[in-house]
Amino acid sequence: MKNNAGAWARLVCVVAALAAGAAHGQEAAYTVKLMTPETALKAAQSALKKCRDGGFQVAVAVVDRGGVAQVVLRDRFAGPHTVAMAVDKAWTAVSFRASTDELAKATQPGSPQSGIRSRPRVAAVAGGLLIESGGALVGGIGVSGAPGGDRDEVCARAGIDAIRDSLEF
């Protein structure tokens, strides 16, 4: 038993030394892209307009790359629950680096990932999308209140489409 423990200790030391050597060559800092509040607001307003044009009263949230809300808009007659759900959809997309529709499909009851649904703030229902710029994550958008997550997602996509040109900075 002691021989195995010694072998494990040596293996851990070798792995740690290799990891330290690899980390040594990396930069100490890196640059990230961030959305301006004006860009986030334009995305939210465009998503809200798309849903309004479809006859839906919704809430829209845009979060930054860390999942912190930048903009939240609620239409006059959107339900009180829609604000928190829109924020959680945007947060979920950013947190899991996937659309909430993809997450909903991957976490169906009985699947190995189904437990994710029980985590606080996870919104495994369509309507939350990633916002990317040049392949880099800059935030997420979530819409809640249309009849069905698929319609929420159409509105969220309209928000992203409205800022696509300004994202390619």
C-alpha cells in the first residue's frame, strides 16, 4: 500500500511540475471585449420591438460576459415573473456558454446532465442566447413572456441582429 502511495505522490509532483512549466510561458493578463451600455440597450430595445410587433408583452435582459445585468426592459403588461426569468435566461446562456434551448435539450429528465436544472438561476427553456463578437463572448440576451420559449428566442435573435454590425469591432 505504501509503495502505491509513493508512486501516486511522485505522479502528482510530476504533473504539478509540468503544469507549472506550461503556465510559466503564458501571459499574465489578456484583453477582453465588452459591450457598451448603448449597444446592450439597442439589443434590448430591438428584441422588445420584435415581440411587440408579434403582439407579445415581454421582458428583455442583456448581461455582460460575466452574467451581470447591463440592461433590463419590461413592457407595460408583461407579467411580474418575466423580469427575473429574462435575466436568468441571459445568465444561463453566458454561464453555460450555450443557448438555453440547447441546454433544455441536453438536460431532459433522465439524462446525465438533468441535475443542472435544479441549480439556482438555471433557466433551461428557450429564449436565452449568447452574444459574441469575432468569436469572443461579450454577453447574453434573454427574453421572457411570449407564448413559448421559441418565440422568446426569435425576439432575442432580433436583438442580436440589430447590433451585429457594431459587434464586429
